[in-house]
Amino acid sequence: MGPDDWIATFAASLGVQPPDAATVETLLELAGTAAHASERTAAPIACYLVGQAGLDPSTALQRAEAVQKLVGED
């Protein structure tokens, strides 16, 4: 099973729609920002926190980039 199929199946099991391609790209960018500003383990936890906060991925990415600048990482 490829990633798109897995995501679609997982989304269905949660009773939600899978993300569109643009949202997937933004989430991957968010995860990359978190991983590069800290450690790789920060990426999935950051995405979890986005869900907990109920933020849209674009807003979450902006906030992650702001945190990255705040801590002086690039």
C-alpha cells in the first residue's frame, strides 16, 4: 500500500477526509521545519500539536517558522 492509499484509509478510519496535495505539501514543510530546528522526533509531535490546537497547516507552518527564527536556527 502506497502512502496516498494508507492516508486515505487512515482518514476514513478516523471519519475525516484525507488532505489534498497542497495540504500534504504544507504538512511536510512543517515537519521539515520542526525536524531541522530541533531533532527529527519533533516533526511528528509538531503535527500532533497542530491537530490538538485545531490550527490549519498554513498557520501552523508560519508559527513553526517563527519559533525557528526565535531560537536562532535556520
